[in-house]
Amino acid sequence: MLAVKDLNHQLAGLGTTIFTVMSALAVEHGSINLGQGFPDTDGPADVLKAAADALMDGRNQYPPMTGVTELRQAVAAANKRFYGLEVDPNTEIVVTSGATEAITASLMALINPGDEVVLIEPLYDTYVPVVRLLGAIPKLVRLTPPNWELPRAELAAAFGPKTKAIMLNTPMNPTGKIFSRAELGFIAGLLQKHDCYAVCDEVYEHLVFDGLKHIPLMTLPGMRERCLRIGSAGKTFSLTGWKIGYITADARLAGVATKAHQNLTFTSAPNLQRAVAVGLGKDDSYFAGLAGALEAKRDLMAEGLARIGFSVLPTHGSYFISADFRPLGFNGDDMAFCRYITEQAKVTAVPVTAFYDAPDAPTHFARFAFCKRDEVLLEALARLEKLFAPLTGQGPKA
Ligand code: PMP
Ligand code: GLN
């Protein structure tokens, strides 16, 4: 007899993530992949060497559940160095298999079925499915381009007696928005008024441009006990495949997040954890250099896309820049556009509608990842210019 009983409704109904879809399309067409956000060069040599050494010196069995001591200490020290936060490495850090697990574990730690969770669109594509999987109700508030300002009245209206938490991503993917101290202060006020928590996805904490500063919500008055702050070695050390993430939270929250982690993965590779500890100990110039290099790539991409005729949105952090393709004369939606440039120019981007839960999202933006070598970005721009020059009449005619 064939098995016919239905499977988990949330998961069975979920599509494959856009990052996998677009990367597969890029491979199929042999295109330059500016879709999924990953650097095309390895992270720092000393961090790689530390991982290689730690593979060979007998650190290959289960590490402690909340992470190897060196990494927990390094995450605590980084919290102090960059944000002045005093953190107990023994009770307030949980090392996870990437920020992806950290997000799920943090939401698991907070949510009971029927709770409401406030989320800000556009948003990373794991947030809403996990909230629903846990039986909670997403309350979506939308930012509007080009400046993606926080609509304060709408945000306040999304909070109510059933609200348990807000999911906050700053620096924000895909907008490159850095939440200001004033915006964070407004959010903090709502959390106190409604006695709520925040899951703070700060994976791009060190990728901030234009002289702006990343401010963790956790550093604001009254927020220390309400926030689970999430970082990712993948982004901080350009090693996205390593999947080492870390949660910083008050011991009460971290303790329950640890129970989630215990049941999800229990732990992650000890040698990689040890190497990330070495990375977090690097001097300030490393972190400034990483942001500076990416800022120059942001500029290269912004100027190049504008020259081709895109209407480019500002981006102040992360790996990503989004652009409106309507000025090019393309009349289809963003998925059609991303397919079109993959097939015709051999350049792949991600449709920004993938970052919306509701069907009425704007459909005219494509997101480009600029965390690539300059020659790769220049080649991608040259290909796009060649494809669109006849349409816009700005470039050389064939
Ligand atoms: N949050 C955001 C906003 C992201 O862009 C990503 C993608 N890398 C993640 C979380 C996941 O990070 P990790 O690869 O460490 O799981
Ligand atoms: N965070 C990456 C992005 O936004 C993708 C991560 C993934 O593929 N899961 O492109």
C-alpha cells in the first residue's frame, strides 16, 4: 500500500529557496552568479590555517554543546570590543551551525503556538516559514524603497497583547539598510511597552559602509535581557560554507535557545569553531578592511548599473545592491528579468519579490551580490551593458 497520509503542511507547501533556484539556473547557463550571496575568494589565510591545524591536532570529536571554549570566549570578547557589551562566555553564548540555525533556535526558544511575531519586509526567506512552522502568526510591516524608512505608526500598530517578538535584521538583506539609533530606540520602546523579545539577525554586522555604524538593539537601555543577537562567521570571514553562527543572549534566553540547539544539531564542527575564534581575535584593521573592500565593490556596481540605465537603490551595508530595471524598457516581472539576464547576458541576479511574504510585493527590482572579484563584477557589467545598450540607446550599437 502506498503511503498517503499528508506530510507537514508548512514544509510540504514550501518552495525551494530562491538562492538554490538561481544558483542552479546560473550553473545551467554557465552565467556569472551574482544571485546567491557568497564571496568568490577565500577568507583570511590565518583563519584557514587555524582550521587546517585544528583538523590535524585531534579536535575532531563532539565539542561542548554550546561551542568550544575558545570560540565562546572570542564571541564574548568581540561583543565587548565592538559594542561594549559585557557577556559571560559560559552562559550567554550559543554556537550554532550558521546563523540559519541560530535564527530557528532563537525563534524556537521564544515562541508558543498562537503567539504573534512582528517581521519587517523585505525579509530573509527563512523567517516566515519558521514562524509558521512553530505555530505562530506573522505580522508583517513593510519598508518602502528607495529609502526603506521604518513606518513607525504601522510598526506600532502591528504590536498587540499576543505579540511575543520582533525579528530584526540590521544591516538588512536585501536592502542594505542600517537601522539608525532613533529607529532602534522606537523599536525598543515597543518591546518594553508590550513586554516582547527581539531576534536580531546581525550577520552583516561588519559589512557597513559610508561611515555608518552598526548598532545592536541589545546595546540600547532595557534591551540586554530582551534580545538574542546573531552573528555569522560566514559573513565576517568570507567563509559562507563553514556554517558557524553564534547567539549572544542573556542566560535565561540562551539557556532555552541551547535546548533548541540540542534538538536541532547539538553542535557544529570543532575545528572550524576553533578557527573562527582565531578570526574574531584579528585586529581592528581586518574588520575595517573587509568593509572598505566591499564598499569599493558596492561603488563599482552602483556606478556600473546606473551607467547601463538601471535605477539603482542606495545600499549602506551587506553584500547586496538592488536596482529597478524598468528604465531599461523591460516589461516583465523580476523573475522574468532574472531569467532573461541569465539566459541572454549570462549574469544571474535574484528577484526581490523572494523577500516578501505577501503577493503584492514590488516586482521591478533585481538584487545583485557584489562580494566578487572586481574583474568578475566588471565582466558582469560589460555583459549587461552589451545586452541593454541597444534598448537604451546609450551604448555602442551593434
Ligand atoms: N540572515 C541573513 C540576513 C542572511 O543574508 C543569511 C545568508 N547568509 C543568513 C542569515 C544565514 O547565515 P548563515 O550562512 O550563517 O547560516
Ligand atoms: N544569505 C544568502 C543570500 O542572501 C544566501 C544563503 C543561502 O543560500 N542559504 O544570498
